[in-house]
Amino acid sequence: MKLSILMPVYNEEARLGEALKQSLAVEYPCDIELVVVNDGSQDSTAEILERCDDARLRAIHHPKNMGKGAAIRTAAESANGDYMIILDADLEYDPKDIPRLLQPVLDNRATVVYGNRTFGGHAAYSFWYVMGNKGVTLAANVLFNSYIGDLETCYKLMPLELYRSLNVKSRGFGMEAEVTGKLLRRRIRPYEVPISYTARTREEGKKITWRDGVEALWILMRERMRPLKQPAALPSPRAGSTPPAHEPRQPEPSEKSGK
């Protein structure tokens, strides 16, 4: 099994070097590649990427800023792993959590795994940021009769071909809601594991706004109302393994973050 770590980057010169160092230093239980898409950055992002000589890293450059969703689309088209996961370059997520997301897949317990964030005093950008996240997640659960804990999490691990088959169109942060909406519409319920999270402030470069929350709600409603075409068979949890005869089980409350 090979994991493709997809990293969208836009004007992250202050954190990118450390993000690359941390993500490449993790002891992963499988082979990895790190596909970084410089999404039209106007700072020294390109130079930082050029200085990294790790053979596992591959950099792609957009001539202009196109948004997170567009950057991930470019990365997914270029990746050659069996599975993929998104890792932002802002150091809000800890790359050492990625092996924890891989474990249910390696154990044949799940095909799609989400990292569920615990929002505490050190991990919340603001009260309204947390409430907005919970509100969007609640809307998804109501619309699709599901029970997931964190729709907006960056850590979404799934087969690369499954992600490609979702044909995500959102160019910005709305891609998070679109991915989850399309998975739930196909009755694919993510397995969740708790992860650490440290939100940065607006002064430190936080980019998401309330407008992204409104867009997420619209995308979820749009996906709920769209007719469901017969999707391709869900890939097996691991290459060469037998697909489960049932949907991946939902974790017990103790396995969910903050429960």
C-alpha cells in the first residue's frame, strides 16, 4: 500500500518549511509520497519547495491562486498512491496522527477514515468558529440521516480512485462539504478517530470565514437533492484484500473525539 499525502499551499512561507519537515519525519506504516501544490503563492513558497531534496516530495505550481479545492484536484490527478489524505501546510494538524488514521484501513476495518478534532481552549480559533463547524456538521447529519462528528476536518483518508470518482467541483473551502456530502449520498459513512488540533488566529494567517460556512450549507443541500447515480463499487480497504460485506462500522462513543 502507498499513501499519497496531498498538501495545498498558499502564502505559507512562515510555516511551510516546518510542515514539510514534520510530515516527512513521521514513521509511516507504508510507503508515502508528498504531493505539494503551490497555489499561486506570492511569497517564498516556491523557493522553500525547491530547497527540499527529499525524493518522496513532488511539487506542482499553479500560476495563479485557484483555491484549496482546485489545488487538491491537481494533486489528486498527479498522485500515484493507493490511498490519499489531505494535509494543510498551516501546522494546525499534526502529521503524527496520520498513522492512526491508516490503522483501521490496514486492519480491514474501514475504507474511509476521518480525523475528528477535539475543540478545547487551545484548539479553537473562536467560539463562533467552533459553533459554525458544529452547525455545518449537524446539517449534514440531518440531511443525510448520518452521525459524523467533524465534517470540516482536513484529515479525510480514502482510496485515491474513490476521491477521483467524486469529481469534486468546488474550488475553495467548499470542497470539504462537497466531499462529505457525496460520500454520505453514496451511503459511505466515514470511520472516525480522534486527532489533535491547534487552530491559528486570523493574524497568523487563518483564511476561512463565515462565508465558507454558508457555502458549505448550500453545497450540502445541493448534494442531498441531486439524484443518485449508481456509483462504482467501493474499493476494498487494502489492495489485494477482500472488501467488507457491510459498511465500515461506526466507532463507539469512546472512539470519537470529545465524546
